[in-house]
Amino acid sequence: MYLRSLTLKGFKSFPHRTRLEFGPGISVIVGPNGSGKSNITDAVLWALGEQSPLAVRGQTMRDVLFAGGAGVPSASVAEVEVVIDNSDGRLQSDFSEISIVRRLHRSGEGEYRLNGARCRLADVLEVLSDTGLGKEMHSVVSQGRVEQIVMSRPRERRLVIEEAAGLGKHRKRRHRAQLKLERTRANLERLLDIEREARTRLRPRRRPPGARRPFPGRRSCRAPPRPFPLGLSPSSWRP
Ligand code: ATP
């Protein structure tokens, strides 16, 4: 599995469609200061779902759109495609290539695509968590980040090591499961409130006029009120 290609259009200093192809092993991008080398790593990070403008060296996310210059008008859309080669089948996917596209319009509207199909950011992150790539996976280590990791506190360094070891994916799943449990608990409490409310409205049945009284001294064998079944409206419920 390796990064096969990166295509940029309207992203930072790349107003025109620019495709970079990579092979297995190490690739090096060389260029003078300010020629756009870091914009390339920004593009990878951005396409993989980065949500912080600061992480891609901007103030707002719109700063990734080509701002115009040298007779070229500013871009109305920024688009980056990352293609990951999976011909060795390391990823659990039927595809030999995984294409991730992220687009951002100047209006603020954005979209993601996985192998051409429109998807949510969560789907991209899910695929990436299986690849070991992604925002917190240390697949992109920018200038100064190594120093930051070395100087960080033990707890922060532990998180970095856990992410690199692939534990982050399970931590995120646990967090999602906990949120679901909390929502279910809240729903259950609401239902119990409704049940309690419905019970207060239930009255014991009146004896019709002329009906015989129960034999004196004999215990009533009327069953206690049954619980209010979920899904039945209070008005339709008869004990
Ligand atoms: P260094 O080696 O100094 O770190 P670099 O090669 O990594 O530099 P980058 O920082 O990637 O260079 O690119 C900086 C260039 O990108 C600047 O010329 C800047 O004007 C240009 N640039 C950044 N954002 C945009 C944008 N939104 N629109 C147009 N150009 C941009």
C-alpha cells in the first residue's frame, strides 16, 4: 500500500490541475523556498479530512483556495484527490486503488468522494483508520512536529504512540458507542416519563349500575394494572 498520486486544482499555489505520481518507496520533492513544497503536504492532510485551518497553515478554511495572482484569477473551487494503491490487498477493500476527493467551494460548501461516490467525512475517516493514514495517524509529520513530539508531556506522547500503534481507531469506536448508549439512556428516560404520565391518567373501572357487588369477605381477584406497553398511545391503552 502506498500513495500513488496526488492531484491538486485551485488549491493554494496550484491554480491549474497538477498531478504528482509516486511509486513505492521514498519520493522527494525539492524546490526553492516558497515554491509550494509544504502546500503539497497540506493538500494531502486536507484531502484526508483535516478540519483545522491552522493545521493547513490558514486562518479560515477558505484560505486553501487559490487566491489569484500572476494574471490568473482566484479559484472558486479547491479540489484535491489522493489515490492510495492497494494492489497488494493490504486494505480490506475490493478495490486495488482508493481515491479520496475533497472539494471546497468559495461559498463554503464542501464535499467528499470515495472512489467517485459522494460520502461523509465519517466514511473517509473510517477508511483511513484502516489504512493507518489520516489526521492523527502521523502519516504527515510537518516541520517542527518532531520537536513538538519530543518535547511534549508524557501523557501527550502516550497518545501519539497509541495513535501510531493503531489504538486510536478503537478509542474512537468506543467513544461513538458511548455516545449511542447515552442517547439510548435518554430516550428510555423519556419513555418512562411518558409511561408514568399515562399511569396517572388511568382510573379504576367503574362498576356498571346494577352490577352485583363482590361477595362480602371475598378478595377481589382483579389483576393489578398491566404496565403500559411501549409504542401504544395513552388514549388507545385499556388495562
Ligand atoms: P519553505 O521551503 O520556505 O518552507 P515551501 O516550498 O514549503 O517553502 P510553501 O510554504 O508550500 O513553500 O508555499 C508558499 C507559497 O504558497 C507562497 O508563495 C504563498 O504565496 C503561496 N500560497 C499559499 N497559499 C496560497 C493561496 N491560497 N493562493 C495562492 N498562493 C498561495
